[in-house]
Amino acid sequence: CKPQLDCTGKSEVECAVALFHASEPFMNEGEVLGKKELYTSARVSYMQALCRLYEAEIRLNRGKLKQYTDWKLATTLGLEEKIQTRIKYCQRRYRHYQWK
């Protein structure tokens, strides 16, 4: 995946949050394309969402190790669990459209 978001001037956790939110339009697009029976295009949308979510996961883990405030922010928001839940959902939808 190419860089999906410009994170200059942001902490790792802030970048992870931005990537988490950037994945949502791709998920919505995948659902719309799936309903139109454009399964390959839906899979590509979910792959793009997964790409952003994997990058968010990496940045979050890196940020949690660097600063206590980032760790505290990530645990307070429950960001790690939210990212994992969304990754699992996108993986399921990707596999669903792969078999269609």
C-alpha cells in the first residue's frame, strides 16, 4: 500500500485514529458495490480499507511504546479493540465477496 494519509505533525496515535476513520469510506463503498453485484470492485474497496487499518495498527503499536500519553489515549479510547474489530469485519466481507 502506498502512504494513505499525510501524518506530518501528528503523533502516532493521532495518525492511527485518522487512518481508522479513513477506512470507513472504503468500507461503505464496498457495501454499495457488493449490493450492485460488483464483487471484484467490492473486494478492492475492502482491501484498501484493510490497508489503512493495518497501517493504523502498526502506528498505534509504535505510538504506545514511545510515549505514555499515547498509550493512555489508546487504552482510554479503546482504539486497539476498535481497529481489530474493523479488521476482522473487512476480512470477512472480503472473503464473502471472494466466494461470490
